[in-house]
Amino acid sequence: AQSVSQHNHHVILSEAASLELGCNYSYGGTVNLFWYVQYPGQHLQLLLKYFSGDPLVKGIKGFEAEFIKSKFSFNLRKPSVQWSDTAEYFCAVNAYGNNRLAFGKGNQVVVIP
Amino acid sequence: SQTIHQWPATLVQPVGSPLSLECTVEGTSNPNLYWYRQAAGRGLQLLFYSVGIGQISSEVPQNLSASRPQDRQFILSSKKLLLSDSGFYLCAWNGGRAEETQYFGPGTRLLVL
């Protein structure tokens, strides 16, 4: 079964700072990769995903993530965060053709105005 | 457009009591349906998924069961709740392919006392 690692569960940073959240997974085959975000009081929603093609994926609200197959990683980045980016971010992985999503433990990100 | 509903939003139940949480999806047919449990600092854990009426796959052995009596209805149940069943329960759906986004409901917060 796949497992997903997210480090630094709590991240606090100031507006305009850059953000990078790490995601590593353990599965040797073809994978689909997702970042979900949960804003305070809102549903969990998709930020971006990768399943084929360009390994650099752009999502909503200026976020991007890069799939590095050799490192089993799918790190999320945003060059300049805003207060509205305060949320919990989850990395998720499933194997090609398999709907079972494995989630990481999440990163609680707090952006200070 | 598609909508996913969950109820109740919050539930406080005594240990040993039964449980029934309901999830319904509108605006799509024959969705894949999922039940997750989210615990603070532990990410989301897939509990059950269903690819059609009456078809349930259980991911982890536990005190819970799931049923899908109608195409767009997914129910999470227990005959006797345990303290460890407390948590935030999320329902999700997608069209069935692994690379597809899963869309999440608002969740039910369950507290077992």
C-alpha cells in the first residue's frame, strides 16, 4: 500500500514569504498525485493534481507543484503567500488505475498579516 | 452542477449507541463514493468505497460498516459506538477513474462520550 509523508505539520510565516511544503510517497509504480486544501470552515477541495505530462503543475491561487519521480516527491510551492492562504494542506497519492487515495497527515499553514 | 450533502453536521452520541451518517450526491449518476475519517494531525484515512449499488469495499477493520442502498446515497453505520470512533467523517465522490479529482462533502463531526 502507498504511504505519504508530509513534514513540518505546523508552518507559520508572514505575508509575502515563500512557501514550500514537502510531500514524499512510497510506491514504485505509476502514480497520480494530488494536493488538497481545507480553508477554515470550508470543504476540502483540490488545489492541483498530476497524472501525466509536464511534471510542473500549476494550480489555483498561484500554487504549483513539481513531480520528481526519482525522489518520489511532489512538493507544493507558492512564491508569495497571502493571509488568505491560511489553511490545512494535504498531499494525496493513488496508484495508476486504483481509486484508493492515501493522504499525508497534512500541513497546518498560518500566514500572519 | 454536482453537489454533495452530509448530515448531520455534528453528532454527540454515548458509547454503545448506534450510528447512521448519510451522504447523498446530486447532479451525477453512478459515482464512486468514499467514506473517510479525519483525525487531527493524522490526515484522512479511507474507510470504505463503493463503485455501485450494494458494492462496498472496506479498507480497514473496524467497528463501522457502510451501505449504498441507492445510486447516489452512501451510509456509514455502527451498531455500537466506541470512544475511538470519535472524529470527523468525510464523504467524497468522483466519476470512477483514479486520476479524477475526488469532491468532498462538508463532513460530520462525531463525538462519542
